[in-house]
Amino acid sequence: MKDLRRFLKCFIFAQLGSLVGFCIKKYHHFTNYPFRYTEPWYYSLTIPLIITAVVVTITVTAYFVVSHIIKKREQFPI
């Protein structure tokens, strides 16, 4: 269970890190090639932001559930 909790924590930070990297890449591309865009560069980030928010919310919920189960097992060992 502790390994699952560690994996969930790494997964949360990996999702957030990939989103930050994607935002930086989009901004860099916009600053180098502004003539290719008809709208601001951040409009194309809405879908990845929503998907990442949903995935991170589900993962954080699972993380807290696993943490609660671990604490319960430590209080009342079987």
C-alpha cells in the first residue's frame, strides 16, 4: 500500500510537470511563430488543462483514500 501511495504521488507530480512543460512549449512556439496563430496561445491550453485537472483530482482522491487505509491499518493491525 505504501508503494501505491508513493506511485500516486509521483503520478500527480508527473502530470503537473508534463502540463507545465506543454505550456512552456506552446508559449515558446507562439513567441517564435506568432504569425501562425489567429488566437492567443493560451486558448489551445483549455482542453489539456481540463483533462489534467480531472486526472489529478481523481489521483489525489485515490491518494487520500490509500493514506486513510494505511493509517487505519497502523492503528488496528490485523
